[in-house]
Amino acid sequence: MLYLRSLAFNFAFYVSLIVQMILWTPYYFLSPRHRAWFVPKFWSRTSLWLYRVIAGTKSDIAGTENLPEGSFILAPKHQSFWDAIAFFPYLKDPLYILKRELTWIPFFGWYIQKMRMIPVDRGSRSKALKAVTAATRAEMARNPRQLIIYPEGTRRAPGAEPAYKYGIVEIYTQLGLPVVPVAHVAGLYWPRRKFLRYPGTIRARFLPAIPPGLGKDEFMRRLISETEAACDALLVEASRQPNPPPLPPTAVKRLAELTSEAKWK
């Protein structure tokens, strides 16, 4: 049954993406940008609805009271494709930094360009970071937007050792905006590079914002410690559910470490 439900969801997910992208095209491209956001946010909500109905996986996102007004940086853990689509319906005007090559894809690339995302040219990291920061600052000056950055860059398995990149520190320092960390363990239910979709409830939390103006080391320390502590709590909670999803080796190892730490307290 798990294989059939996973197959059905994956099929429905991609068919929905293609059909909606085509059907919404006239409205999307003829509408002002702030109204056109209805389309990707509607697609996100319908995708999570399909995920719940077909795969049996609910999404429980808490902490919306921690989202500031106006411009800020959202910094989610990156474990799954789920966290790429689940959060932007909660933001008024989200902004992504993404690979320039994505803008070349027919339809998808046109959708991206409509929303004035920030493309990055994968070359010299220092030059790319400076260019991205300047472009983001200019975009923020035009409209209050919410920049979504994955501090670890690539997807990592639940419970894996933190691997935060320094780029978010520079962007935080240069933009002078609050940062809202986001904790979740979606990778247990929608694993990276895997076909299966496990039933249950994905719990995510918008954590209290880290204010602007902190020193670089202090900011990074708070970002890592606050995010990882919340993810640990969600991992423990998920493992104690009546029918928990299969735990990857990284999660098993982290749970053992947490159990050992608790015994010594």
C-alpha cells in the first residue's frame, strides 16, 4: 500500500504542477505581480492537500506569530522538497536566490522571472555573493519582501551534523534584517532522493526572530543553536509517534546522542 500511495502521489503531484502551470498562465502573466502570487501559493496549498489525501501526510506549521511585518530573512532547515514549497504561502512577497539556469526552463523559468527572483551565476563564490547581496538589497528597496535562504545550502538528512554555510552571515550583516529560523524534520516523511512518501504529520515551527545588528559569530551561534535545538525536539517527538516513519541512520545516531545527554543532566 505504501508503494501504491507513494506512486499515486508522485504522479498526481507532477500532473498538478504541469496542468496548473498551463491553465493559470493567462491570469498569472496578465495580473500585477502582487496578485499573481495567488497562483504559486494556490499550487503549494493544493500540493500539500494532495500529500495529505493520497499519501496520508499532514502538515502542521506553527509559530506564525513570530513572522515580522515587512522585510525579513526566513532561514529553514533544508531536508526535503517539502520545505521548498510549504512556507511561501505564509509570506506576503517571498524572494528566492536561485541558480540562473532555472530561469532558462520553459514555463518554469518564465514564472520565476515574473516574480523577480534573484538568479546567481555559479562562478567565483565571493563575486557571486557580492552580486546577490547587491541585487537583493535593490529588490528590497523596491518592495518589502521576505528572503528565503537555506543556511546549509543543500538538503541534509534528519539528524545529520549541522553544516551551515557562511553566506547567510554576510547577507544578514549586509541587509540588516531580522532572521526567522525554521525547524522541521520533513525529511523523515518526504526523504531526499527517494520515491517513498511516509504517512504521519510533518511538524514545523517558525522560531522567534533573531534581531539585526548582532556580531557575525554571535548571529551564527544563535542561528545554529536555536534551529538545531528545535529540530532535535521535533525529531524526538516524531520518533515517539504511534507509527513513526523509518528513521535514517543520521536520525538514529542523533536520538542516541540526545538520550545519552539527557542521562548526564
